[in-house]
Amino acid sequence: MADSLRSIPRTDDLLNDPGFAVPVASLGRERVKAAIRQAQRLARDGAITPADVRATALANLPLAGPCRVINATGVLLHTNLGRAPLSARAIEAVAVAAGVTDLELDLATGRRGRRGRTALAALAAAVPAAQDVHVVNNNAAALVLAATALARGREIVVSRGELVEIGNGFRLPDLLASTGARLREVGTTNRTHPRDYAEAMGPQTGLVLKVHPSNYVIEGFVSAPTVADLAEICRQAEVPLVADVGSGLLHPEPRLPHEPDATSWLKAGADVVTASGDKLLGGPQCGLVLGRVDLVELLRGHPLARALRADKLTLAALEATLSAEETPVQAALQADPAVLLERAWQLAAKLTAVGVPAQAVSTTAAVGGGGAPGVDLPSAAVAVPETLAVPLRMGRPAVLGRLERARYLLDLRAVVPTEDKDLFAAVVTACK
Ligand SMILES: *Cc1c(COP(=O)(O)O)cnc(C)c1O
């Protein structure tokens, strides 16, 4: 027994073992040490033999993240996959911003400048309908800031048909209530009328909230006032209308005719529009605050704004996104189904040629990520055996597809064409 304990490999020896060099470089010594200690404990407890300590420690090393994933799910904006991938320009901008930059300095004058002013200028230029703009951490932060600055200790009038759960158990009503504002729910799940709002409003009203139900649709006997209807009621009562457009479309998108956009809602009379940066806008995670100059100033100057402010990497990525020709999300949205099918054929032919059973099929993709619910995007996929799902997910890069009738579909709509060769290599590796 004592001999056996003595033969357990020592921590330092393993750390210096060439087999641990790569993990030490990517994870750091401490995390590798923890895996080694765990394996040594198992050996001391007799659960494994001393000879197995090295292999057990290697097998139990945590994965260093983030791990690159090829999104072959057919869902353009996948929250679990980090929503919008950035454009090449935005990625470059992030790399520059990661160093020392002129974030709060005006290089022309040498004086302090407004934080991220070039990003804010790009946003203002992209949405001329907004008198002023501000950027926070995400759309949830934008809503919290608006609720706190405009309705803390007062009421937010909102339709029962717009009390959205945005995902992972987060509910907009809870988020708003956490600011100390009281929700004044009006109407019913399916129908809310302009008079419901008018009747609920009074001196206690801090703001009226319009929320785009971005991840579901209610069909049938439904009715909700338009932004213009609400704007008229709010104007008469001198109460701000805050409108959460969700997806971050700045202008109408012909391919998504039912998806609201910031410009249209501002033109219809919304005082403040909030939106996410990493949904259909195709940029980094952030929250856009667009609208009336006095209100945006009020939000920007609120003490809470400091806790919600966007970081320099985000601001850089947002600016580059706004000036990019086409974001990956736009490209995926615009992709021609015939071209996608052609790519699927080519990929299937290459795979078949090396002995992997593969077939090109027509599919239906979706926007996902809380945008354009119910919209079907015609797409194409390579169908491979279902048994490849796990090895593909465990591969590097990881590949995620979707299971459909005992086939694993690798949908190409959200796969950048330049990734096709990586996808081919990943499937071949997964077969081994
Ligand atoms: C996605 C979404 C949110 C939350 O936005 P985040 O940027 O994830 O904080 C809020 N409201 C609506 C309508 C949404 O679609």
C-alpha cells in the first residue's frame, strides 16, 4: 500500500511533463494543478491505480474557453452560441480597442472627450430619426435605466399581452419591478385598446411602455394599439412613451416585414426606443437608447448609467458594425436558397467521395434569438448520420447541427461560405 502511494506521480513532475505543456499554456498552472491533485486523490483512495493518474488528470482537464463553434443549426441568432457573430471589420476594431485607445480623449484638441463619441456619432448617423443616442450593456440594461430614471416609485403602464419572458427565466416585468417602479398592467393577453392605456394613466404614471413580443406571436382575435396611437395618448398626458423594439433593426427590413424597427417607431412618435445590439443589428452585445434629446440626456446622466455603461471593446465593435457593408447576420438573412443548396450539394459530394454518407436536402431555417418569430427562411443542409452529432459537438471547432427524423442536418444558412472547408474537415474528423 505504502509502495503504491509512493508511486503516485508527483505534481511537479506532471506539470513539467511535455503532455501537460499545452494545457498549462492555455489554462494556466493552477487549473492544471487542480486536475492533477484530483487524480492523485483518486489514486490515494484506490479508485484508480497510480499508473492511471497521468491519463486521468489529462482527461479531467477543464476546457479552455471560448471554443469556436460552426453554427449549422439553421438558427441565425442562437443565444446559446453568443447571438450575432461580428463582421471582420468589427473583429479588427475590437483588436485595436483592446490596446490603449482614444476612448475618452479628443486627439484633435488633446482634451477629454465624451466616452465612445465616435461610436455614438456612428449610431446617431445610422438613425437620423433619433435626436440623441446612448449605449449601455444590453437591452435589459436600457430598460432598467429608463424605468429607474423615469418611473422609480411611480407606475409603468404596459399591456398584459407584452409581458415577455426574454429567455433563461428572465422576465421583463420582474426586471422592471426590480427598479422600484410599479407595473400597471392594462388590457388582456390577446387584446389591449388605446382607452385601456388612457384610463390607467394619471399623475402616478412614470412612463408608458410598448414592448415588441419578439419571441412569440399571438394570432386570432388580437388587437393592440399602434405606436402612433400610444404616442398620441402619451403626448396629451405628457408622459414619455418608451418602446422596446427588441431585435435592433434600425430600419425596415424587407425580408422581415412584421419585424418593427427603431426608425419607424421613432417616426411614429416613440420618445425613447431601446434595442439589442447583438440580434438583427449583427453587432456586439449592447443596448441602444435612441430618442428625444432631453430624455436621453436624463438617462445618460443618471447615476445608474455608470454601472450599465458599455465597455470600449463593445463601443468599437458597434461603430464598426454600423459602418460595415454587410454583417454576417445580414448575409445569412439575405442568402439565396439556391446558392445554399448548391453549397450543400458540393459539400455532400465531397463527403460522399471520402466515404461519409451525406446528402444535400432543402430545409427551413429561422432567425431565432428573440427575433422574427414564425418567419421561415428557406435553406439547405447536408444530412449526415445521427451518430455524428456528439463527435461533431466535441470536435474543435465544434459543429452544432440539428436532429431531424434520425438525420443530423448541417444547415448552411448561418454558416459563412468560407467555413465550408472547415465544416467538411470537421465531419471527416468526426467519422474517425
Ligand atoms: C432580446 C430582448 C430583450 C433583451 O435584450 P438583451 O439585449 O438580451 O438584454 C428585451 N426585450 C425584447 C423585446 C427583446 O427581444
